[in-house]
Amino acid sequence: MSSATQPKIKAEVRERTGTRYAARTRAQGKLPAVIYGHKKDPVHIAVDAKELTELLHHNAHLIDVDVAGKSEPCLVKDIQWDYLGRDLIHVDLARVNLSEEVEVEIEIELAGQAAGLKEVGALLEQSSNTIQVKCRADAIPEKLTHDVSEMTIGDSLLVSGLTMPAGVTAVSDPDTLVAHLSVTKIQVEEEETVEGEEQPEVIGGKPEDEAKAEGDDK
């Protein structure tokens, strides 16, 4: 991602901090955030909540933040959500140089139709949706896409088997399970009555021949 294509957002400095003032900021449709790093003092800012949420939903990792007309590239380091996990309440942004290496967590997208899914009851289960990677700040991929079309029944995809873009290195444990293709067991209920099965003898009843003989005597 070049600096020309980096998303940009305008911010204003927050003069007051704390829980009460942060709540007031959010009530105005803005999101409290902080910029820090590179041996500079932290700057508490407020950005448009909808605008930043939209950028994050599009997997933006590096954002140009414009504060009072001065823009600097920042890496999204930490995101805090409300207790419902629905609304953003705070974001930490770290200053970066575009040429430095950074570690970020990106989404894993499985592409293609696995060959094994043609089997009856086949299921492709994705165990890991994200991966930690290292790369230059200006080369962070939006997401990591891996083709699973050749996977068959019993195949497992590990982090070590992912196709990494040039210049991107996986930091996550190489043995971490990403996806597994298996067949689900289908249980068939047995019929209650099997054809040709002998009926159980009624306790206390008389044998059929004896009952017939008594009927003939009457």
C-alpha cells in the first residue's frame, strides 16, 4: 500500500481527557483516540466515529491522520469496543515510518471451492480467521487470501501452508490450524420394528395350541 492510496482522516485535539469527557465526545458522534510513539509526546484526538469505523470495516491498518493540517501515517494498534462488541469506544494509533517493519494482525480469507466438498457430508471448517504477520508499514496487505480448491477429505491447512505475499512473513506459530476438511457423521435411526422379527411372548398368556384346544371343547 503506497502513501498515495492510504486512507486519510481528519482529527482534532482533545483538550480534556477522562471517562466523562470521552463520553461527551462519543455523544457528539466522535471517537476518542490517542496517537503515540517515535519518542514524541502522546496526542489525544477525536475523529469522526462513522468515518473511522468504515475504514476499519474495510481492514484499514495504516491511516494518514491529519491533526491541525499536519498529516502523519499511523498504525492501528488497539481497538476497544463496547460491552456488546458493536460500537467503537477508543482507538490507539502508533506513529510509523513507511519504511519500517511492523507486526500486524490481518484477516485470512479462504478462496475457491475445495475438491473434497463434493463428498456427501463434507465440511470445511475454518479454525483461525486471522494471522499475525510482519512486513513494511507501506506494504501491509488488506487481507491474506489462500486458495483451498485442492483440499480433499482429511486435509488440514496450517499457518505454514499459507501462501504469503512477497515481503510478508508469518509471525504466528507455523503449526496453528487454519482449516480442516472432514466428513460429518450422519446417524440413521433404526426402525422400531424389523420385518420378520419374532414378537415377544405375552407373560401370563396361554400357548396358542392350548387356547385353541379349550375352544374346541366348548
